[in-house]
Amino acid sequence: MLRKILFIHLFSFISIVSLAADTTYLQVYFAFDKFNLNDSAKEKIKLFITSKATFDSIFIYGHTDQIGTNEYNQQLSIKRALTVKDYLLSNGVDTNKIFIVEGKGKTNLITDKTDVSSRAINRRVEIIAITHTKNSIEKKTITTTEKKEKPKEKEVTLTEKIKDTATKQGDNLILRNINFEGGRHIFLRQSYAALNELLSAMQNIPTLKIQIEGHICCQALDEDGLDLDTRTKDLSVRRAKAVYDFLVTNGISAERMTYKGFARKFPLTKELDEYEKMQNRRVEIKIISK
């Protein structure tokens, strides 16, 4: 059905499809070997941004057609995804709402046909924006009186979680909102708040020793992802090391830390949608001693 819709909208150079009550889906198409947005695509993206009042999370995936090497197309798809991300940011989208910016190269073709019009459908960026319906339902069931009477819960810091007696040696804590550029061990901008919170915990608890653990999604259980910068299949290791390097650079002794990658050996979800995939792309810390 989706493929049929894409063909119908090909000549408008863009398509918008509602996949579910809480998900909005957009595809932007590109000229051959290009990663810049044309004026029509920009207008459609602006319409996409204003189609809902708020989004909780946004995922951006770049794609190419069949022409060219795998490595070249991988880089081109990332450039297309980053172009869309930058345009979203320039139009007021909160950078903290963008969780994934990833290039897929030519691995997810819509069609295998090689004529000019068919290949044009493969040259695209997909934008998936999710509004979590669970939160909306909860808000509807709370009356105005209940909202006023319910005290606002104080947010627990990472330092407080670690100091809590309920946190023991051997426990794992998930570091929320540490995200990376697609296929790379480079942090997205919104990751630095969580990284600085981890840094504060290491500074505030000088006896704390940890193991930093990287996890990825969407691979066979025994296979790690390809790191596009190093061309090695150890993406979960490289991402864990990126956190380790951040802490070392900011004055934390290397003797207090180790790092390890687990690929997709310990998924939290079945990866049925983008939100579940995001949950599996994560960094955790294991408490060695405190």
C-alpha cells in the first residue's frame, strides 16, 4: 500500500502518509547524486512541522538509488539525512526531539527497477515523527482538580540514583538521551546534557567505578554494526568508548572506568517500531563499586 501511495505522489516530489494515530510519516525526494533540498520539498517539510502541535520524537533516515558503490551511497545518504535535520532545526524544531539521524545507503530500495523514474523513488529521506499516545490518554483521564492537587515530583539526578542504597554493585543504569549520528560514534548535540550528568556523578562520587556498555539495534544478535568512520564492525564498542573518552577528556581517571560493546545481545524491546528501536540503541553503565 505504501509503495502505491509513493508512486501516486511522485510528481509532487514529496509524500505525506499517516501511518497511525500517533505517527506521522514524510518522504522527501532528491535529484540524482544531490543532497540539497529544492523549494518544493522545503515547503512540504514546513507543512509537516505544523501538521501537529507537538512531536515527542523524530527519526530521520537517508536513502539512495542503486547507482554507485556501497560506501559512496552510505555517505550520500547521511548527507541527505543531515540536510533534512538542519532544515528542521532552522525551522524551530527542538534538537532534543531528534533522536536518530542515519544513512541507509542503498540497502532499503523501494524498487529494484533501474529506469530513471523508478530510481527517483529510491532517492529519499524518511522522517518519522511520533507523539506517544499513552501520555495523551493519561492527560485526558486527569481532571483539572487532580492536576492542581498533585505535587510535582522532583526529578532524581544520576548522582542521587547512584548514591541511593537501592543501587548496588553490579546494577546497570541506562543513560537516557545519549544518541549518535547514524552509523557513527559521534554524539548528537542533545547528548551532552546526559553526558554532563554522568560527568557530575563521577565527580561527586570519587570512589565510583563503572563499566560503560554500548548497545545497538537492528542487527543479528551476534553481529555488531559497521562504524562508518573506522570501517570496522564494532559500532557498539566505539560508542561506549566515545563516552569513556568524553569522561577522560574532562578529567576522570581512566582507572575508574572500562568500556565494552554488546552489539544487540541484550535487546530491551522487539523493535516493532522506531520508538522500540530507539530504546535498544543505548548506553548503560554498570556499577563496579561505589
